[in-house]
Amino acid sequence: MKRGEFLARKRNEKGLSVSELAKLLNVSEWQIERWENGELPDSEYLLSLSSALDVSVEDILKSEEKSFDSDAGKAQENYAGTDNSKTAYAESFEDVSEADSTSSSDKSAVSFTGRNGYSAFERKFGYTVFAVFIIIVIILSSIQFAKWLDRPRELTLDNYKSFIYVEVEPTRNYNCEEYIVRVSAVRDISDLNLTVRVEFFCYGTGDVTIDVSFSGSIKKGESFEQMINTYEISIEQGFKVISVEGGLD
């Protein structure tokens, strides 16, 4: 069987069109057609072509291929040939090996595996992008972990406003004598001890100061409430947290 017929038959057996094989080897379609018309492929394509068609370089180099359905003895006899044929074949195979070695050592050459159709440059670029992505993920994760380690663990007068909300409200809109002091949590707090000092202006006695204390554990979204009575009509002038402690879960 002629070389071109052999290559065309192997391509068809693999279910590949001329266009598909050309893309796989990164060559033009006319180059595939020249090979199937009998032209010997360049040495730089022999390995990738043999891998794509699942044949050996030896089979491609031979101008005639032994019939796979013929008698094994006859095939062996044909393969033996003459001394001159053996010598010519050996020299051809040696030339191909040397050419392939030269091509591999050339860093500017593009090599293909014949399996996935990606060049060495494309594979290296993909590996580089993946490595950069992994490094970025590790850096971001490390930053978040560092913030978690450095998170506040206890309530203090300096940070309590980030974790609790304090408000004082009258029970009615006029002539008020009763007020509600409410403490709400925006995070789980254990063993809370809080003292709020509320100042009022009372019409009969002037300024009045009342301290309100809260204690116990409180969950995020929960509230403590306590009612205070000024015993006369008053106006709330303001409040402040004078002491606070507790653990941040």
C-alpha cells in the first residue's frame, strides 16, 4: 500500500476529517492532502502524526506497508528485504531521529503532543495563569484569617458601640415620668455587665442622674429593657455608658 493511501486510511479509521487532523497537528489542510498524495511528512511532524493516527514512525516512513491481513511469515519475509533496503531504512530512521532531536532542542520551535492539540507555549501559559490564581486565593484567604485572629474578643468602652446599641425612650409623649432604657446586641455577647447613666431635667428638683445596670448573656438581635421613674415630669437630657465588659462569641 502506498504511503499516501496508508495515511488516508488510518485517518479515516480514526474518524478524523482532513480539517480535524490539520487542526490537531497545527498545519494547513493542503499539507495533509500533500502527505496523502504520497509526499513524506517533514521530520518535525512525524512523531505528532504517528501519535494522532496511532501508528509508528516506521510505518509512515515505509513506501509500502505490509498487509495486516496477510500471512505472518510472508510479512516477515517482505520486511527482511535486501541488505541495501535495510541500510537505507536504518539511515532514514537515523536521520529522522537526529532531526527530531534538533527540533526538540530548539526552544523557539512549537511542539505538539498530538493528544490535546495545545502547543507547549499554550500549556505553559495555562499553568502560569492557574498558579497565579492559586496564589491570589491563598493571599486573600490569609488576609481574612489574619483579620479573624485579630478580631475583638472582649467588650470595652472603646469598642462597645460596634456590638451593642443603647437607647432611652419616654413611655408617653408629654408630661412623662417614666422612661425605658433599652440595650440591643448586634453580636452574641457572653457575661455582659453594662451600666448606663441617664441624666434628666426635672421641673421640681432640677437635674437628676439615674444609673441603670444590665447583666447576663445576650444573643445577636436580642434586647434588654429596664424602666426607670423620675417621679415627676422630666426631660431626658442624655445618657452615656460608664462601664461595660463581656465576651464576644
